[in-house]
Amino acid sequence: MSDAPHIPPTIRRMTATLDMLALICRILTGIALVVLTVIFGWLVFGRYVLNATPTWVEQVALLLVMLIAFLGAAVGVHENTHLSVSVLRSAVAPRVRAVFVVISDVIMAVFGGLMLWYGAQLTIFKWGSLIPLIQLPEGLRSLPLTIGGGLILLFSIGHLIRLFSGVDDRSDSIE
């Protein structure tokens, strides 16, 4: 976000807060990726050197992949790097493009809200049972879905607030 003096302080604080959340997500996904690599190294070492396969690795790896996928998707929404097709938006007039940008942000916010709502229901429903081999609550499998959905909702609302405040500086945004 540019440091132009016309940006209201509340928008600056909101943007700084959302940027901090995205940074925390990037750090967590980076750590999860390193841990995933290390435990798969341990799996290979255990299987082929020790001749004793650690059975817990697969279950932990599934949890880490969920964390990486959903927090990474939320960061993609925040940084406007998520998968999107901008050819149509680029081919239309700026006024139509403005409508497409708003529609896209609203759809992402609704999608994030649905992920949050149904992910929370699934997490609560599955919390009482345990994941085999690691004895952690089964609800941990869907917790990243819930958190990622909430972050997608939050980041999309942030985009909409900046857009309607006239300070949206995304490259594929309203010109």
C-alpha cells in the first residue's frame, strides 16, 4: 500500500493488521513446510536404514498439508496472487472491470464465510474422536479449513473496504 497522505488512518491500521496476519500465516506455512520435509526425511531414514517405519508420519503430514494449503490460500487472497482468470477483466472497459472486481471480492468473501461456517461445524463435530496413531482430536484436520475460511473472509472484506474507500492499489484492480 502506498504511503500517500490521503489514506485515512483507520484504513492504514486495518491494512497493517491484515498485513501482519498474512505475515504470521506465511511464517506458519513456512515452518509447516520445513517440518513436513524433516518428518518425511525421518520416514525414509526409518524405513530404509532402521527397517522400522514410523507410522505416525502420514497422519502428521496430512495435518501439515491442510495447514499449508488453507493458510497459503488465505495469504494468496490477501496478496491478490490467488488463482484467477483476469483476461475478461482486462478486455472490458474500466467501469465494467470495476464491477467485476467488486463481484470477485464479494464471491471470495462469501466463499470464505462458508468455509468458516461449515469448517467450524465439522471441527466441532469431529473434535470428540481421535486421529489414529497420534491420538490428537480428529477436529484438527478441519481446523485449518475453518481458520483459512475466516482469513479469506477477513482479507476479502479488507479488499472491499479499501476499494470503496478509493485506496485499493491492487494491480488487477480498478484503474
